[in-house]
Amino acid sequence: MPRRPPPEGSVAPEIDAVEWFNVEASMTLAGLRGRVVVLHAFQMLCPGCVAAGLPQAKRIAATFPAAEVAVIGLHTVFEHHAAMTTVALAAFIHEYRLRFPIAVDRPGEAGPMPRTMAAYGMQGTPSLVLIDRAGRIRRHSFGAEEDMRVGAEIALLLAEPG
């Protein structure tokens, strides 16, 4: 049974990753305090991720200054495990020209749900989590989101005192 998402305003759970792409060292949300974090959960074989979620993450990364907004992809595999290897993910990242940091969610201990996905109570992919400068969850959603709405919410978070 999926867990419920942490309530808005609660401290965002750390990312539990087995591997990172597009960065030299592992990242932590605690290390990103002071920046707004956009966490985009996806799977390579998810049509909504390929058509909407990942292109949106790329647009967010291109629109907002990296010093103010950190975009992080979370490859979270809860189905088709045999096809979703890190070798396939590396090729996918290259092919789709994903330049922002991408974490590979640690598999769960019991069942198909990976650990970070479970900690956030995600229903599936694509999922979007906005985390404010203090590390608190401010938005948690599942499915394709409108760019204007997400951009406005990020701008509001940036306007809040650090």
C-alpha cells in the first residue's frame, strides 16, 4: 500500500540514491538549502515523463538561475525493472540531452516501490515536488503540470525571504 505524501510545509525527505548522473559527487537536499529545489520523478519508459515531465524540467533548468533553483531528476523504477538499467539510463540521458543532476532511486526492501518514491508517497511518474529554500515541501503533484503554473509557483518561492 503506497504511503501518503508528507504534508506540505514538512521537511522534505532526503533523496536515497544508488547513483548520480551529471554531477561529480552525490547531492543532498540539506546541501541545497537556500535554493528552491524542483524534484522531477520519472521513468525512461513513462510516456508522460518523456512527453511532458522531462521537457518541463529542462525548461525550468534553462529559465531559472542555477544558483537560485536546483532542478533534480529522480529516476524511480517501480516497474519494468529488467529494462531500466543504469546503462540504459545513461544512454537515455545522453539521447534526451538531460543536463541537470539525476539521482537513481534506491530499490525498496519489500516490493517494487523505491525508497525515495515511497518516502514522498508518490503515486507514479511523472511527479513534481517543489521544495522551498528552507527545505520544506511546498507542492507535491502527480501527472503533467502546466508550465505557467509551475513557473509562477517557483517565482513565488524565490520571492520569499531566504
